[in-house]
Amino acid sequence: MANVKSYSLKQVAERVGVSTATIVRWIDVRKVKITKKKNAQGHYVFTESDLEKLKEHIESLDFGGPHGGGGRP
């Protein structure tokens, strides 16, 4: 089996620029279609695919800023 790169919740939050609580909330309310996965210690783990899904979700958000939204402030 191939060795798949995994990320912690904190690493993912830092990479996408939102809080860990926001990521968990998005997953819980199914705003992002990611299956919760935890390691042996009970910590969330994310794959590269999960990270890409989160990035796509963030890009789809309209922040309604002074430049017409559609991007991060």
C-alpha cells in the first residue's frame, strides 16, 4: 500500500487560513464532504484530498468585501 501523506487538524487549519473549530463545524454540518478520520490517539487526520476539498470550499465563499466579494478579504 502506498504511503499517504496525512495532516493534523492544526496543520490543515494553518494551510487554509481558518480556525480548527471552523473546519470541524463545516464537516459536522456537511458544508464540506469529508469523512471524519481519527488516528490511534483520537486526533483528526486529513488527506491531501481533504485539504483540496477545504480549499475549494473556501474559494467558493463570498466574503462580500469592498472589491465585490468572491475572495478572501
